[in-house]
Amino acid sequence: MSNYANNVETICELENTSQAPLEIISNARETLDYCLDSRGLSILMKDAQLWEAITDLKKRGIRSRYVTEITEGNTHICNLIMAKCGEELFHNDRVRGNFMIVDGTKYLCYILNDDCKEDQRHPVKQLLHTQLRPFVDTQQYLFDNLCVKAIPAREKIREIERGIRGNFTEKIQDSLEIQKIAIELINTATYEALLLFSTINSFYRLEYAGILNSLWEASSQRNVAVKVLIQTDSNTDDTIRETIQKRIRQNRLPISIQYITKSLQTKITTLVIDQAISLAIDIKDDTKETFEDASGIAIYSNNESTVSSCLSIFETLWIQSEFDKQNIIKQAYFDMFKGFKLKDEVYTRRWSFEQKNEKRS
């Protein structure tokens, strides 16, 4: 049953409490601002239709912002929201209640049962819906202030991950232990995995060791953004590049692979997970076939300066690889047309005094 008083609608029926948010979100044209506490996050993830409607906003080019309290227990949900719904997720440890504002004109507030638990099947007691402009403007102002005072979700998640493990930098010499850590890191990646191979042989060794299988699964099953950068010889490795790309196409993997032809000063395989943890593996002997025989000492760390250094190196080389790729494309066009003996031609047009006056008028 719904009743109206001062342009405020109270929605009580179970069916309508599920349908009303869908209708409001589906009709969004520009923005969705969503404030959720831990119970609201649970409702969002368990309501398949609501989740689908929200993820569809990103496809429609509608800006979505989310403010919630990020904890150790919900980081996987928060990473999923950023991957599927948009990057603008913020942490505020004072979030209480659940409401959304659509296009700055529609306000919807969830009123949950007093004894509501996260596993409860029907936790929503009723909804309050209004388009009363002065009230919606006030709530919009409050939401904007929550965002200003909040911190980006990625920063909070990194803080939580460092808190769980403690701040550490370790030297590891046992190659089997290094391999185990690499697989565990990839298996726990939530939104990003960066992998730099200083030699093409390093890529194949990790593939044979089964480490790359974990990377493929993280990408295809958990929507982890995977970037792989491989140092290659541009003169001899065209066939190898095509083989790698063919494997990715066959498995339909959403993985970005770039190649850099600039020779690296050190032979180190570097793994950076969620911009929070790094594993740098020294290649002792690149001629060896197995990971165990080729690997030397590894530096395993969640220290911010160490991780930032690895991240900076990767990003710099990634940008360089983009430039290299563009230059290859340009050269291909030059080679394609150089046999046509094309000439530069300049076209001019004389304008009479009358034509100039007509154009001005």
C-alpha cells in the first residue's frame, strides 16, 4: 500500500519494494549516487535484477558514485562494484543507512527491519520515495559532502591488505616457495595483476610451471584486469608474438599483452597485485628450461615505496611499448605506399571581391 503526504511516497508491499528501485534506476539519464552500509551491500549483491540494472548504467554512459564502509569482509564486493559499475567508489567509516539519488531529482531511502541480518531473505521493511526538490537538494548536498570527506576505495583496500599482512619486505631463495607465493598472489588478486617478463623464456617457464593458468583464471572468472609486458627482440620474435596472441584468442581471454623491444638492464620477472603487493624474481640463468633451475632470489614486499617503484617501472615500459606499436604501424603504412610515387599537391582557390563580400554578409 502506498500513501502520499507532502509529495513523499511510502512503499510497503514486498513486490513494490523490489520493483521501485529497478524502475527509478532504469529511468536514470545522467547520474546515480548510492549510499550503502554493510546491509545495503548485501541487499545489492543478492538482488540479481537490481545488480543487473546498476551494472547496465556503466554501459549506458551514466555516472555512478558509491559511498560505503569498506571492511576486510567486503573488499571482494567493493572490487566487483568498481569492475562492473564504475571506479567512483569511496570509503567512509561513518556511513549509516541506505539511500540513492538519481539525476539529482529522485530520492529513494531503504528502511530495513529492526532485526535485519545480512542473510535475511526480505530485509527491506519499506521504502521512502520523493521528488520534492528542496529535500532532494539537501540530500544531494549531504551525499556530496560524504564523497569529499571519504577516501578512494582502492586506497582503503590497500590499507586493509597491508594491515592483514603487516608491513614487510622479504628475500626468498627457495624457488619452490617463490612459485607458491606467485600462484597465491594471483589467486587472491581482486582487481588488477601486472606481470613484466624481462625475457621471452621467462614467459614460457611460468607457463610450464602453471603460474599463467592462475592468471588466465583470474582474468576470465574473477574479472581481474590483467596486463602482461614482455621484452622481445623485434627482429626475431614475430612468430613467437603471434603464437602468444593466438593462445589468448583461442581461450577468449580478456588480457592485454604488450611487447617492448628496448633491452632491459636486469633480467627480473616482476609481479604487482592490486597495486599493493609486489614480487620481483631474479633470473639466475635464462637458458634453463624450468622455473626452479632459472630462478634466483626474489623480493616479496607490500612496502609502499617498493611496490610504487615496481609499479612505476611497469607503467613507464607499458607507455613505451605503446609508442613502439604506433611506430610499427606508421612504418607499415610508409612501406605500403612508398612504391606508388605519390606527390604532394597544393590546392588553391581564388576568391573574387564579390565572393568575399557575400561571405561576410
